[in-house]
Amino acid sequence: MTSSPLDRWITNDDEVTALLAREWDRQTSTLQLIASENFASPAVMAATGSILTNKYSEGYPGRRYYGGNQVVDEIEELARHRLRSLFGADHANVQPHSGANANVAVYQALLNPGDTVLAMRLDHGGHLTHGSPASITSKIWNFVSYGVTPRSDDPAVPGEVIDFDNVRDLAHAHRPKLIIAGATAYARRIDPAPFREIADEVGALLMFDSAHVAGLIAGGSHPNPVPYADVVTFTTHKTLRGPRGGAILSREEFAKKIDSAVFPGQQGGPLEHAIAAKAVAFKEASLPSFSKYTDQIVANSRAFGAALTSEGFRMVSGGTENHMVLLDLREFDAELTGKEAQEVLDRAGITTNRNQIPDDPRSPFITSGLRVGTAAETTAGLGEQEFATVAALMARALRHRADDGAIDQVHRDVATLCRDFNPYANFLI
Ligand SMILES: *Cc1c(COP(=O)(O)O)cnc(C)c1O
């Protein structure tokens, strides 16, 4: 086995150690193309695995309910300070355990039960916490959903992009208290300015859910929503490449309400080991090398999308401007579902996720789409040329999906590629 951060995870629990070894092997010998995943740095993982997991610190720096928080206060203050400077925000809350918790805390802070929220349709790219019937959010608040424009086959007029006429019409008709910008399966840049304009027309607050693109914003590859939005939520583990977790930025006037909604509103004691790891990640994201990384993510997905297109796949919205490509598989093969594609690619050592595409005739469990992302493998060092190779490997596996020998050959080719691009062999930050 490669010398790895794994050396630090050898425990006296043989079963868990063996499972960690298997997962190390899976992550480093197969391709990780889940758009919401990344490889956190050894420094981030060291902080996550630190003694801070032992400490209870309900409350906020300087206002804790338990003793012994002198050092923890400095850690959380450092994380908040680094985060405010990274995005130029008035206020930062680094305690949310996840992106979902961050979103629900914002709703709790800014809304009363029953208030109307305008957010993106789930089947057009929105997130579960944007009012899915399966989410508690839809039971407490009244969600109205905007969508994307119809598909266009004219390259000069891209279709399947956020329909701002629809956003404006719904905003005027429903007078939401909060408008949410941000998506989970949308490959285009999301411009915060038109959302602000519409929010101002109807007197709504604006929340930008930048869960996916927080890293691209921090690196300067995407526009910063902080000057436009009242609140910005995000996850720290997607393009931002930190530990698994969430965070909230806001204008000063909402600081108190947001802090109280996170604790004691939603959560108990904060995960200070995760907060220390967030501080490490925020510092990493402020370095010039991180901007180079996020520009490379975007360049890689453009190259990946072009290569997939030449293999016969159709990109939803006709292109990509971020870290992901959303594929409509029907063009490649009318019989191929997202579920089957994901399963075939898993067997070939390529990890992806099926995804609904706008107006998908298939169910969310089956789907006609596949979502792939470049953030993780860009960390591992893949460039545009390698992503073109990955596109060819994907097409080969899917074309020959009935042939086990062909799938095995793709798996071997994937393993060969991964040997040259182990994210932890030479971690660059
Ligand atoms: C991933 C995501 C979330 C939720 O993050 P979790 O950490 O999985 O809870 C929220 N909003 C959007 C847009 C996301 O993509």
C-alpha cells in the first residue's frame, strides 16, 4: 500500500482499520466524479481527527455555557475571522453541521412558519432543502418554485438556464419573504445581481445557497454573492475542499438571529474539531494556489464537457461554467437510464451519480441524466487532457455495458490513470 495519511488511522480496532484501508483503496484507485465531493488536505483531516472532538462548547466565543473553552474560543474566532475575510462578509457562523442545517437555520432565523419562499425546482436543479415534499422545510414553510427555460438547439441562445422572467413573475404573484438562489445540479454560473433586483422589486430577502460553488467563489472563478445577498449559506466540503460541514455568512443586522437559530435553535454543542478543520480550509482557500486550482476545475469541466459531447452525450444547458457537467443520456443511447449508467460506471471504477434533468420523463430513482464533477480529480492533478481520456473511458464502458470483459478493461485503464494521480501522494495546496 502507498504511504498515506492512512498510517495515522491505524487503530486498535481491526475491523474499522480494515474498512478504512478498503475505503482508502477505493478513493485512490478509482475515479471520483461526484460533483459534491473532494479530497480534503492532510491538514484538514488532521484537525478533523484532533482532540477537539472531546470538548463541549455550547454557545459562541466569549459566551459559552461550559468551562474550559479558552482555546476553543480562539479556534472558533480564528475560523470566523478567516471566513469573513475570505468572502468579505460582515458576520460568519461556522457551527452548522452541514449545508442542510445551515439552510434550515436561516429559514428559522428569517421566517415565520407558513411564510412563502421562492426557490429553484428540485427537478430543475434545486436542493432538497429548497422545499422538497420529503424535507421538513416544505412542511413548515410555503415553497413556490421557479425553473429553467426550455431546451434550445440554437447554440447562440442556450436553453435550460435559470428563467429570470419566471422568477420575476412568481415573485410578483406570490410576494415571497425570501428568495433563494443556488442549485445542486446546474452547470451554469449563477449571477446574484438579477436575483437581488427581483428581491428588491418585491421587498424579499435574498439567500444565496452556494453549497456547490463556494470554492469557486473563494478562488475568484465565480462572482461573489456576498455584496448582493442578505445571507449566504454553503457547505465546506464540496469545491471549498474542507471538512464535511456548513457555514453561514450574513449582513450584520441578521447576525444575532442567525446565531440563535443555529444554537440553540437547531443544534446542540458545536463540532469544534470540524470548526478547526474549517479554519484550516479557509486559510488554504485564501492562498493564490487555490485560485489556480479553481480556475483549473472550470477549465477541466469545459474540456470534459466538450469531450463528452464529441462522444455523443448532450450537456444540459448546452455547456458548463462551473465544476460540473449534467448529461442527458438519451442522446447517447435512448435506452440508457441514469440508474444503469451509474451502476455500469461503478463497475468500471468511475464513481458518478444519476440525476434528474429538466422535465425528465423518468422518476428521480431511475432518471435520464448523470451528473459528473471535476473538483475532486482536479485536486488529484488531472488536467484537461486527462479529463478527455476519462470521457472516452466513460463512453467505452457505457457503449459496451453488456460486455463484462470490456468493463474490466476500462476498470484496469482507470486504475492505471489513478496510479499517476493519487491525491495524497503529493498533495498540493
Ligand atoms: C449539498 C447541498 C446542500 C446540503 O449540504 P449537506 O452538507 O449535504 O447537508 C444544500 N444546498 C445545496 C444547493 C447543495 O448542493
